Amino acid sequence: MAESLYPPHSRLFVACDQDTTEEELTGAFQNYGSVQNVNLCRDRTTGKPKGFAFVQFDKTSEAAVAMEAVNGTNIGQSDRPVRVTVALSKEQSGSSISTDPYQFHRLFLVVPKTFTEDDLHQHFSQFGSIDNLSILKDRETKENKGYAYVKFKKFSDAARAFENCDRSYKVVFAKPREQSGTKRLAERETLRTEPVSACTHLEENPEGYTSLWAQVSMELPVEQVEWLFDIPPGLKFVRFFNEPPFRGFDDVYTRKVLVRYDSPGTAAYALRKLDGFKYPAGSQVRVKPDYQYPERMSGADRQRQKPHSISDLMQQVENLTKSLSEATQLINSAGLTAPFSNSAKQLETFRCSAKLPPPQPLAPPNSTTKERLFMVCEPGLPPQDALWDVFGRFGNLIELYILNGKNCGYAKYSDSTSANKAMLALNGQDLYRMKLKVMIAEPQRGEDHKRPRTNLN
């Protein structure tokens, strides 16, 4: 049965041990509902499990109860706790991932314009503990607009309400509060202020950093890396760098990523929880603070932390790239094959039809935007780390993002010359067999999410 025929949020993503079997997963989850299928993902070449799986339930409420019960427990003979979350849809995996930790706790519904918040509370409180609810009202007349939000304290309670409430409400799960590019009309209204996530207060962080550098296994696809760092609430972005892979102390090839959170407390919490975390099996995630953009450091403290800045780290990466390139040439001249040498070559030939310059350092995220490019990818999106790589090769790239649910987005540059070079080199080219249309974006009118009206033809 196709995934679209199942109820929303009824499929779970499970990060588990590589030795965990489908039978063990089925046994762990079938106690909470009707398991339709268990897909244990395997390497196409070796046939060995990759260390993650998807579990499809018949009902959303069953998936919610299972997620809350199984997450953090051990399955089978493994001594490694599993991580369970709602699986991403294809639309989500091609765009920025929601950072709202309560995304699946909130319902959006159509209500009679005569309804009050007391009426809503009376009906929906039968399904579980309500955190808060809000009826959208006209800003001028204060009249009920016929739309409301109900937020539960638990995903499972929201799922039960979604399945069992009076059908006259026309209820759906609310979309994330923050989206890359655009928001739904109903969410433009001011809602009741959400309580700050308790996670931001769990860790003391007098150094004030909000960014982390991490090294993760090359085996992990982009969506799994983003999911891993999205476990602590407040993730703003994960930035990937397509530099040559580095062979770590555990003989696993890794790549470097930059992770940004919305508060120092959350960044410190992520550092403590994820540094040394074994994922996938046989590999460790390494995390350390990035002191380039702290929020609470004094000038003297920043001077002491200067060796940890992004520019210094980028210089180290450039030196490593040069050394690896020289080593690769020596190996090739000797008739040997260097690990991952083919993949680096493939990126510049098969994966991208344009002739690309060498990788260039990115601009600091707080740089002033001098030029924006608007891009359209047809018929679909190539991997976002590949987009970062090709647009970043012209230097001074600040940020690249895709509009939520779309196949278009923006690239911001701190230098107009770099942006023009990128546009001339990439417009009309193929990346992962996807055609790129690249043009100068119209000047911003105070809102990043407005799509330019440039004629694509």
C-alpha cells in the first residue's frame, strides 16, 4: 500500500543498532498497534543493515503511542537505546526541516464563528491534557474568524483528538510555525505566546556559543544528519561542506558540518548529548563549540577564542584539501586507487555539467547581503549539500535555502561579483540531472519569503 494512503504521521523513523533485526523491531512496536510493515534499510552493495528503519502503523494514534513508549529504550540484545521520531515526508526531506519540538502536538481546525475557547476546551479536553488553545480573531473587529489551534501536551493525545473529535471541526495537524519562505494565511495572525522550551534552560553556557562544528560519518545521508541534530529543539540550520572526506581515528571517513541553534542553552545541551554518540554503529559523532558567533562573550573572551573561528577552521580545511589532493596524485601515479577519489571527480563531471572552480570558503553568516540569486530546479531538487557545494565554489556564499515544499530557493552572497560568476556558470546547467535556472533576484521589500517575479523564460 502506498504511503499516501496511510494517515498523516503514522510512519516512524527508527535509528537502531546495525544488528537489530526486522523481527525484533516488529516485536517491539506491535504492542502499541497494528504494524503494517517494517522496512529495515540495507546497503545496496553489501546487503548489510544501515542502522535505521521505518515502521508503518495503521493509525496515527498508534504511531504516536509507540514513539513515546519505545524512544530511548533498548530493542533485542542491543545495549544502545533507539531513537524514534515521526518519519519525514518526501516534501519535508527536500526542504528545511521544522525546528518546532511540538510540531505534532498542534491541531488546526475550522470552527463555527459562534464558538468560544471554553467550547473548544470542553470538547477537546476529553482526549488529553491541553497545553493551550487559541481562536483566530480579526485584528480590527475582534470577531471569530472561524479558525482555531489546539495544542496538546502529548503527540498521542493530539492524534486521538485528530481521529475521534466531532467531524464537523474539519481538523488537520498544524504545519510548523516557522517555514523557509512562506507561511499559511491562517498562521499570519498573532497567536498566544508559546512557553519557551525547557531544554534551553537545562544547560549553563556562560561562553555563549550557539554554533557547533561536528564530524559525522560519510555513510549518513543528509536527512539523517539533520534529524540527528534536530533532536534537541531549536535547530536553525545544518550546513554541509563538500570537502574531501577525512579518515578519523576510528577508521571511518567523516565530513564536517556546521550546526546552529537558537540559544546557547540548547547548543550546550546538544554538545553534551551528541558528542561521542555512536551513530551509525562503528562510528562516533564528534562535536565541539564554534566560538565565532557567541551571544554573550566579552571582547577579551572573543580574542582568546579567536583560534576557533570559522576562518581558522576554513584555513585548516583548505590545507587538508591541498594535502589530500597531493596525496591522491601520488597514489594515482603509482597505479593505486584513493578512497573516495572517484566521488570527488564525479561531483565535477557526472553530477554537475558546469566546469566548477575549486571549493572556496563561505562568508560568515552575519555578513551583509550584497546580491541574491533566485534558482529553480527542474523537474525536482538535487541534494541540498550539492547545491551548497556548487553555489559556494564562487566564494562569499552566506546562505542557501529552499522554499518549503517548492523546487526553488535563494542563494545569498556578500559580494556581487561572486554572485554574477555563479549565475553565469550555473544557469542552464545540470546538477544531479536536474536543470538549474539561475538569475538575479529582485531587491527585497522587507520580507525574505517573497518570491521574485522575474520572468523565468
